[in-house]
Amino acid sequence: MSEERAFARTFDSLQEIFEFTAGYFARHGVDPRIQATVDFAVEELFTNMVKYGATAEPGSRVRIALEAVEGGVEVALTDIGVEPFDMTKAPDANVDLPVEQRRPGGLGLHLIRRLVDSWDYEYSPERRESRITFKKTLAGTPAPGNASSTGEA
């Protein structure tokens, strides 16, 4: 069973988002051992949408949908009224360099890539709608090359 809610495009929505995910996990019996990873991924993706979706229409909201799947959950974040930005194609952070030589940014997406089972991006130019979906299961085996993209929808 899936549930969806829309959240204001502000960092102040994070607590409400965490309450939504915690409630969903409890109501649908999703293994709580994956909740911290799901919350981390949702927080990173949501905050990127807020920070970089400057073209979003005033008052627009980000929709978050959760759906229980075998052994875990699938999560979709949808941002409306924005230009395309495929986070799944963002380059990995260069973690081999010393901290003082690293370029800022990208570490959150680098970590998500290694924590979730899979993720995908879709963009609808007609609706100016970006949608990023990821799946996390307890049995999942994330790998650095797990990103895929369906391109334009």
C-alpha cells in the first residue's frame, strides 16, 4: 500500500517529513532497520530540491510517496514547476583526495548511490516535473554503479 503527502519547499518541512516516514514504517510493517537510510536519502534529495530548484513556482510543494515492497520500501520525490536536473547522473565525490583539495558538494549523492538498492530519474517537460525514485530493502546490495535513468518521460 502506498501513501503520499506534499511538503512545503522549505528546510522547516524536514521534521514533518521524518514523522511521515516513521508513521508509514510503523503502519505498514516496514523493517525499521532501514529507516535511517531511507530518511537520510529523503533528506538529501529533498534539501537538494529546495536548494537547487530555484525556478520552482512560489508556493509549490514537493510530493513524497512511499510504497512498501518486498523486504523494504520504494520512495518517490516529485518536484513540480522546475527545470530538469538528473541527480542520478551527478558525478561521484572524489573521496580519495585530502579534504582541503576536494570540491564542495556531491558527497550526499555519492553516499546515497552506495546506500540504496536502486534509483531512477524522470522528467516531464510538459509539466516541468522532476521525479526521483529509489528503493531500499534490507537484503539490497547497493553498488557504486547502480544509477539508471529513464530520461524524459
